[in-house]
Amino acid sequence: MASKEGVSAAEEFVYRISTAKEWEELQKTGSMYGGELDKSSGFIHLSNLHQVQSTLQNFFLNTKEDLYLLQIDAKTLGDGLVYEVVDGSNSFPHFYGPSRSFSPLPLFAVRKAGKLSLSGGQFRCILLD
């Protein structure tokens, strides 16, 4: 588990790649449970900044929906933020919520949001530049 002491400067923020629909829901209701993968997994999938491009390339390259990158203050997620090894070597942040009770991602945790665009096979966003 990530503790407040264990969060380095690079891990001050975690990132969520969201569809426009998810981002709208989050702004309208103040929270969101994510997409089908998140709901079936029982946690919100997140990335560290250095993982965002590879996640976009591996899972969102052929997406026709508008995408947004959300910058999330890791400290606000408390002990509900857990770093787990996914493919044998890469550790990804996952938000379960308090007591691992699959809680929605709260709007107050989002510090910035930027629309993603795809140009020349590369995703761009103000949060990635």
C-alpha cells in the first residue's frame, strides 16, 4: 500500500485516462466508478505520469471517443490508493477506496484535466507536455 510517507515527488499525482462521458459524470455528480473494466476489477485503474503514454498506446489507440487525462492528487486518495505489480515488473496505482470497498473516484481529488488528442500516432495533452 502507498503511505503518505512513501509517496515521492514523482508520485504526488496519479493519472486517470477517462472518456468524455466519465469526465462529464464526475463533474456532474462529484464522483464516478469508471468504466466496465474498473467495475469488473473492483478498482479504478490509474497510471503514474511515465506510464500514461504506454497505457494510451496499448489500450486507447483505436478509441473513437474523446478522451481526457485527469491529474489526481495521490494524497487525497489516502490508503485507498494501492500500488500493484501488473505484468510481473510494472507497478500501477489502483484506487479501491477506504477499506478496499470499491469507492468511486471523488471529484475533489482531481487537480487538473486536459483533453487528449492523437496526432501522428502520438497522444498529446497539456498535462503531458
